[in-house]
Amino acid sequence: MRRLRRDALSRPAMRTAGLTTAVVFVLLVVLCAGVDLFVMHDLMASADQRLDERLSSLTTTHDTLFSGAVRDQEDRNLEAPVLAWAIDGSGKVVNATASAPSLPASLRGVGSAQQATVGGVDLRVSGVAVDDGRVVAAVSMAPVSRALTTMLVAEAIFGPLLLAAVFVGALAIAYRVAGPVERARRRHVAFTADASHELRTPLAVIEAETTLALGAQRDAAGYREALERVAGESGRLRRIVDDLLWLARFDAEPEPPRAEPVDLAELAATAAERFRTVASRRGVHIRSERRGDRAAVIDAPVDWVDRLCGVLLDNACKYSPPGGDVEVLVGSDHNGVSLRVRDHGPGIPVAERALIFGRFHRATDSAGGSGLGLAIGDAVVRATGGRWDVGDTPGGGASITVTWQRSSGAGFDRVDAERARVFTMPAERAPDPSTGGS
């Protein structure tokens, strides 16, 4: 499974890294070409400037240009000295610098600077007319060629290294980014499959019951039994849909509802009172107790905390055997406020405790339920800054505790707590026995 998961992440990560590297490669080629052209243009401009300066110097001494030696002492310390030729009116070279090669006839009438090869050497050649003929100057392009070669070699060495670093970095980032996306996609696929499975079961029962009821004549009692089974499955279907809608709204809300001071002890006692009818129908006794001398007030959306209490109480009632007890304990001290619900059912295996908050996960199928209750509870706890603690009850059973920080209104006492908002439900509204089942 881990190998398949890694393969599923590798393909999009490799594509992302490859695309990033290709884009960087194109940009690098364009950048290097631009830099090379700029450097070459700058070196050419520097060579042309040297030629212009040398020609200007030679034309000011044209009286001796055709009679004395053309001196190049000013260029002896340079790597590429400027060469010069003096050409008379007939096109004959009459004077030249000592190191200058023979100037081809095609270059004796040269004007603006241009590239040429003289004596197997690449030169930049330029000329200017004087009264007695022309003066031609040239400078070797070897330094320019070496500079460009050095740049190309550096680009050839460091370019692949840079691309490799970009690929590795992009691959690492892609894995880091694609991991959560892939996990979210897998959770979405699994959630959709689980939801489809949970919805298909009651729909199949409803279809089967209606088909049987319509397929043969029955007496009134038979039709009533069929309708009762259809009603039961319809109720289960409605509860699943309600839980799915709650989770969907929770995931889609950009911001949670406004938190307000909530007296957790009063809220838990009210929830326990609502569930007494459900518990007594199953032969289970509910006991609510308040511990601690500080106000058990937390900052949270009151409807969310009430939903959490309903989830925990419903699970405890479901898994407690007939004659068992469910304890609702609210405590407060300087460390925070806690809500603990204990039952005397089969308990939660240690291996399952890290999984029970997953959507559609059930540690056991003995009590039914859709597996969404504790997922809803976990969403509430995480959103309100709470902390879970799942353990055992002495004598057997599960103990689930949620701990919060006390309300930011640190000055609460027993009297102040009475002014905290408490969610109440009309006594005539019977609690749904399967709401929030895990």
C-alpha cells in the first residue's frame, strides 16, 4: 500500500518537477544567450574604440606615416596590439608595424570595422583615408574568442548543475505539496465510497420492503410492519444525510461561528437530561456530576459543544449493556475545564483509539450507527482548541475525556457562570437515539 501511495505521488511530482525544470531551462538559455550577446557586443565595441583611437593617432602623424616606421610601442604591453598599414594612392602597402602580417588586397580599401582573417588570424579591421592614401588598422579577436569560450564552458558546466538542483528542489517541493493534495483526494474518494455504502444499505432495505409489500396482498398488520421497517430505514437514512450535511457545512465554512462563554456543566447536565428517555428505553442509567470549585466556562460556539455532548452521550448509551451506567463528569481547575463521559460497555481497544475519529470508522458493529458521530465530535474539539483523551473505565468500559482552556474571562466565579449562555432543548422534543453514533 505504501509502495502504491508513493507511486501515485511520484507521477504528478515528476511531471511538476520536469515542467519546472523545462521552464527554467528555457529561461536559462535565453538569459545565457542574452548575456553572451551583451558581452560580445561590449568586447566588439571596445575593440572598435581601440581601432578608432589608433587610426586617429596615425592620421595626425601622416607626414611621417609614409616615410618613417609605424611605431607600436604604445601597444607593446597589450595582449593584442593594434596593427597598422600605410597604403599609398596606388593601393600599395608602403609601411606597416613590425608584427603586422601581409595585408590582402581585398582589405586595403576597407572602411568601417569588420571581421576578417589575415594570415590565419581573426582580426577586427578598420580603415580611414588620408591625403596620401589610406591607413588600415587591425586588432586580434583572440581575447574576445577566449572570453566567449570561457563563458560558454562555464555555462556548460554550471548550467546542468543548476538544472539538476532545480529539478531536485522542485521534486521535493512537489512531493511536499502533492502529499497533502493526494491525501485529501484519497480521503475524498474514500469518504464518497463509504457514504455511498452507508446510503445504499437503507435504500436497499426500503426498496426491498416496498417491493414485497406491493408484490402480494397482505393484511393491515403486514402492511404496518412493512411501513414501520421502511420508516426505520428512512430515519436512519435521514440521520446519515444530516450528519453528512453537518460535516460538509463545517468543512465549507471559512470561519467558525462566534465563540462565547459557555457553562459546560449546565450544558452537559441539560444534554444528560435530554438523553434520559433514550437511556431508560435501553435500560441504562445516566448520572451527571460537577466537580471542582471553579466555574466550568469555556469559549466556544454553544451549538457545537451541545452537538459534542450529544455524540458522546449517544455512544455511551449505545454501548452500555442493559442495567449499565453512563457517567457525565464535568471538572474545572487551574489547568482547564474537562468533560468526561464513561460507560460500562465493551470499551475501545487500544489499537482502535487512534482510528475512532475517522469518518465512517466503527470500532465495532454491535451497536449500529454510521460511524460519523465521533468524526463530528472530533471536528468540534479541534475547532474549539480542545484535546482528546481516550481510556478505560474501572470495571470495564470506555472513558472519553475532552479538555479545554478556561474561558478568557478569567474572573468567572459561580455567580458569573450563571450568566453564561446555556443551550436548552424543550422537554417535549425527544432526542434522536442515533444522532452522532460512531
